[in-house]
Amino acid sequence: MHADVLRAINVQINSEFSAWYQYLAMAAFCEREKFTGAARWLKSQSAEEYQHGMKLFDFVNARNGAVELTRIEQPTREFESFGEVFEAALRQEEAVTGQINALYELCFKNKAFAEMTELQWFLTEQVEEEKTAREIVAKFRLVGDDPGSLLDLDRELGQRTQP
Ligand code: FEO
């Protein structure tokens, strides 16, 4: 593997595992506040992020590169509201999209064709992840502080089944 590309993919592995940990912290917050549907959604999302990290982990090994795991920062654990949890989730997904785009550009410049193919999955995934987060944020903004509507939204979020 190209050294710069390998280094950048290792950074992305850290980013995906950081997202895993951040979503888990968000789930813990919602669970503690008995917003259990949202907690379930966030735990599922957390598990997805772990899979993203492992997908790159396995890819680097398949390419005979060296996986370098680094420290995961402490996640944000307190939020002003349930809506703010998902606002933060959307900001996180937008940041990850930027990282994937930059990584893809680096691979392109270095003619790292196998890595570009692998990253295409992530480009597609980010479109979906951003879309989902944006839709949830829009609903939170719509319902505001109305308790009944928030409970309905929590119930809806709790219906998520995958992964
Ligand atoms: Fe792994 Fe939510 O991006």
C-alpha cells in the first residue's frame, strides 16, 4: 500500500471507532433519561460504526498493510436536549463525509485503485447516513418541546431493527 494512503486509512479507522464510541455515549445519555427508543436507535448506529471500522481494518489486512490502532478520545456525554443529540449526530456524519471525500481524493492522486473501489462503499454509505440524520433532526426541530410529540418520535426511533 502507498504509505500516505495507509496512514490516512488508519486515521479513518480511528474516526469510525470514535463514531462508534460517540454514538454509544449518546445512547447512554438517552437510556439514562428514559428516552429508550432513541437509545435503541443510537445503539444500532453505534454498532454500524463499529462495522465500518472493522471493514477498513479487514481491508488493510487484506492489502498486507499494517493496522495501527490509536487512542479514541472521550466522547461528549451530556446534551442539552434529545434534539441536540441528533444535531450532534448530523454534524458528526457531515464531518465523516468530508473525511471520506478527502481520503478518496488522496487515493485518486496516488492511483490507489483498490482503495478507491473500497472507499466507494463508504461514499454511498455517507449519503444514506447524512440523509437519515438530517430527516431525524428535521423532526426534532418540528416537534420542539412538545412532550407528546417527543414520545411519538421516541417510539418511532425505537422501531429501528438493523444491524
Ligand atoms: Fe461510519 Fe456514520 O459513518
